[in-house]
Amino acid sequence: MTQTKIHFDHNGFLTEPERWCKELAAAIALRDGLDVLTPDHWEVIWTLRNLYRKHGTCPDFEQVCTLTHLENHCIDHLFQSPDEAWRIAGLPDPDRDPAGAASPGSASTQA
């Protein structure tokens, strides 16, 4: 089987988000120092992907935690940063998003 090279931008986001798969998510997490993606990580990842697919923008991270029935600051507890969660979910760099989506790091994660 031939492996194809996956490209990332200078912020670590996939340049071709359509190439994302669960194995790639695990590899990105490992590269970021996150050894294991737990079921809670996957709930957040799938919710981020679904909300992005539905709305085309970065969601409010407290909404993600509510939808996944996790604590209000689940992103902060599961990932090193909101950007890391967004990268592992394989979503495009929101700072370069032509729709003008807010950066995951600027989304409301504080009470």
C-alpha cells in the first residue's frame, strides 16, 4: 500500500481537511503529546466535526461540552488547548477560514 504525504499549515492544521480519518486524528494527538484518545475525546471530536459541517464555523466550546454531556470546561480538561481539539478533529484553520469563523482559541471557554 502506498502512503501519501499529509500536509499541515504553519499552525499545524490540515491543509486538506477532507483527508482526515480516525487514524490521522490519533497520529496528530500523539504528535501533540496526547497518547490516548478516550471516548470523551472522541465525543468532542465528532461533535466539533458535526457542528462545523452543519454551520461552517467554529462553535462555542461550552456548547460542545453541553452537547456531549461533559463538564463545562471539557475542552480545557481533555486537550492542551481549543486549537489542539480543532486540529485533531481535522478541521481547517479557522484563522484562515474565508467564512470568518472565530479561532477556537478565541471561542468562549471561560465561565
